[in-house]
Amino acid sequence: MDDEIPVGVGPWEARWPEPGSAESGRLDPELLRDGDRRNVVDAYRYWRQDAIVADLDQRRHAFHVAIENWRHDLNVGSVVRTANAFLAAEVHIVGRRRWNRRGAMVTDRYQHLRHHGDVEALVQWAGDRGLPLVGVDNQPGSVPLEGARLPDACMLVFGQEGPGLTPAARDACTTTVSIAQFGSTRSINAGAAAAIAMHAWVRQHADLSAAWGAPRDER
């Protein structure tokens, strides 16, 4: 079996930043010494975790994500990872506090998470901040996501794998959008649905020239 290709970069080979400089303040001496094998974009190589979070906080988008977690849904980790990729303001976990973090691939270290014991608590929190709840669920009366205009500041709400949004969550949403499907299955999993809905928000509201990997002449 071939050896695995190493991820990331090795020890810092150039001269270390001057102590007291802005660059020195955000870099981690241990990563400089040993190399940075984390799953982060190249722009954050060797940065301290708190410095990465602080930088992300200056650029976070206006949408929040909520997912119901009544049965230890394995999709929660996937939703957190995708929310980090699309730079959601926060991820809200409704129901059980504990969730399987494996699917998050440690992106929860960089993503703000908030727990709510029930839908009522989520509704209260969102209402206090003027965030309309937009449900994502294939159910009668849903508006096709493909033609919907999502609010700039909003809370995208996803249900449990299988049953989808609970009645309490559906009633709390100002609107519910559905994702067009063409195959035999009744629904796609919550992690995939969350990725599609978040990307729909990004296409409508985000500055795409600021995305990692955007062509340099557009950055």
C-alpha cells in the first residue's frame, strides 16, 4: 500500500516574523516549528486557531442555520462543515445538545455554534434579532427553492433525517422552500439539502469575488 500523501505544509523555512509584528501575532510558533497539517485554506497556514476565527468573524454572512437534532442525527456534523464552508453567521442545534462531531471534520472549531432546547427557544432567539425562519422541506405548500428569493438576514431551518421538519418548526417558519427532485427517493438527506440551500443563499447574496479560489483578477 502506498504511503498517504501528506496534507498541508511542513515547517516554516523562511525567517520567522519579527516578534511584536502583526504577522507574528497571528502565527502559531508550534505550527511554524512542526508544520501545519490542518484542513485549512492556504491563506490560513500557520495561523493560530483564534486568529482564524477572528478573521472569519469580520466576513461572516448574514444567514444562520438551524437543524433539529431529536435522534442524534448524523447529518449535524455535515451541516456544520458546510456552514463553515459558506461562512454562516452561526449554526443552531435544536433538541439534543450532544451530536456526532465526526462529520464536522473539526470545522466546528471555526464555526460559532448555539444550542436551543426546543423550537420555541429558537423562535424567541431569532425573533429578538429580526431573523425570519425559512424552512427547507419537501412538503405540500412549499415554494420551489430554485425560484425563491431568500432574505439576506435569515435562519435556514432543517429537520431531522427522515421525518423532516417537526410540526412546531414548520409552523414557526415564515416560508418553506423545497428542492426539486426527479428520482425515485422521497427526499435527499439533511446534509445534502443544507448544502444546496446554503449555496442558493450564497448565489443570491454573497460577494463571489471574495471566495477562496476566485480568479485573481476578480479578487
